[in-house]
Amino acid sequence: MGALKHKLENNINILKALLFMDSKLLIAIALMVSTVAGASILGFPYVFAQVGFLTGLTTIILVGIATTLMTLYIAELSLNEKKEHMISGLAKKYFGKRGKIFTLIIETFGIYTAMIAYLIAIGLALADLFGGSPVIMGSVYFVFAAALILFGFKRFNKLDLAVAALKIIILIFLIVVFIPTTQSTNTSLMDTSKIFVPFGIILFSCLGYNVIPEMKRVLGKKKRKVLTAISLAMAIVLAIYILFSYTFVGNFGSNVKEVAVVGLPIYRVLGDIFVLIAMGVPFIALSDAIKHVYVNDMGLDKRVSWFLSAFIPFLIYVYVKLGFVAFLQISGTYAGGLLGLLTMIMVLKARKRKGYKKLVPGGSIPIYYSILIFAVGILYQTLMLIK
């Protein structure tokens, strides 16, 4: 009865949000949407075209639910704490110091692989705009980015909100422009044997738990509305992902590019600019975040930290010949998947503790569902890599 009552209350909160437009709740939703809906969406059409759009649609629903649950459970764990903890802090509480170190390693790996993917796409966009080799053009951008990371990122960081808003506007514009010419013959294919092929990129694209502390600050005393905000934001993000994939697969079919908006027959410049906006600032932000981990958590010198945070992904970018989608798949599968499994284990442990408040309804079934999706996805992607 308690779980049913809480579920009804959560549904009522969602209806109130839609009917009465709670301004703080809308801001919290906007924060999560702008954080989650990132540049990785540009790889969706390429993967969906390979496996069949309906296959990709099925996968995005299965993985989207699991990742939404992961975010809700991280929020539940966070709301049960008196002090603010990131996921590494929560891991330390439930698994000790080794748990924190393991989590930081996973997150760092995920950031590095994302940065490499972003560099690949930036190089392709710059080469499409100005000509030349994508690797050389990506290297030119890297020199500029590395200088910003070395000499300070604080002022540049203020562009984040504007960049996020512009990113969403361009995405919606492209969907509206291309959706009238979508061909149903390109979007009616399905191959159930490939249902976990898009697992990694979808999981990567649905991660946004780092914005939960900011959402809590926005909502103030209404902190439990974080769960409502997460649910609505993830529904919006998944809708954008599905519409974008449907539009580009429907228009270009198997000819869609690995970075979907690079080299568009029309709006070519807009597509390239979108790539630079959506990945240029995040690349710098991610490198800066790793630099601070090396300085604050490992006590390394600032210049050594700068070198490690910037040049490790750059060297891999130059010498390892994998594509944009491949790096996002690796990042999502292992960083996202392992963090998802870790989150579910933490929730199972936490819910056995006296005084812990279960805020996400559904009992243990959603937890085990998420464990199954993450575990099968990791296993499937691993078997694909070693073949």
C-alpha cells in the first residue's frame, strides 16, 4: 500500500507540474534536459540505420528506462544523505575507499573516451568547413583547447547555459526541417538479433546524474520533486532522440553519416557549426574536470595534471583508428554500464539500512530490471569487441 500511495503521489506531482507550471520545477527539468541531450545524439542515426530503426527504437526504450531508473536511484541515495555527495562519495560510503577509487577510475575512463569521440567529430566538421585532413583539423582545435585548459576555464565556463540552449534549438530546427521528407521505407526495418548493438551509445547519451546536486539547490525545500523533474526531463530527452533518429534515418537511410549532421546536402554549414558548438565547449569542460580530479584527489602538480587530462585523449585520437560511434559505444558500455550496476548494488544495500527512505516506487523489480539490462549490454558489447 505504501508503494502504491507513493506512486500515486508522484503521478499527481507530474500532473501538477504540467497544469500549474511550477517555475522551479521547470528550471530543474531544463537543467537535466540541457545536460543529458548532448552531442552523442549525432551518432544515433548511423547506428539505427545499421540495425534497423525499429530495432534502435526498441533498444532506446529498454535502455532509456534503465538509465532513467539509475538516475532516480542516485537521486534517492543523495536525498537520504545529510551532506552532498557525488556518486564517488556515495560509493565510498557503501564500499569504502576502494569503492571511491574504482568509481573515479570508471568516470575518468568514460570522460577520456568521450573526449576522443568529440575530437573526431570536431575534426570532421572543421575539415568539412575548411578542407584538409580531419586529423590535422582536430589537432588544430586541440591546440586552442589545451591552451584554454592550461590558462583557465572559469570565464569560458559561463557559456555553458547559452551553448546548451542553442544546441537544443538547432536540434529541434533540424527535426522540423527534415521530418516532412521522411520516407517510411527507411524506418520500417527491424532485426531483433542486433537489439543490443546500440546499447553503449544510448546509455552514454542518457547519463546526467552529475546535475542532481544543482537540481536540488534549485528546488530548495521541495527536494523530493527532483524525482519528478528527472522523470519528465528524461521523457523529453528520449523523445528528442527518437524524433532525431527517425528524421535522419527516414531521410538518408543507410547513407547517413557517422556524425549525422556533417556534410548535409542542405544546411551544411549549420550542421558543422552544431558539431563545433555541441562538442567544442564540452571537450574543454571534460578535460578541465579531469584536471581538477588529478589536482584535488590525487595531489598532482597543476601542469602535470593539465598534461594528463589533455594529452592522453589527444594521443589516442591521433594513433588509435576507431570512429566517433565506436568510442561512444565503449564509453557508454563500460563507464555507464558499470556505474549503473554499482548504483543498483548501492541501492540494494542502502534499502536494508534502518531509517533509509525508499523514494523510488516499484520495490526491487525496477532495480533487477536495470541490473539485467546493464549486465546483458556489457556482455554483448564485450563479445562483439573480442570477435
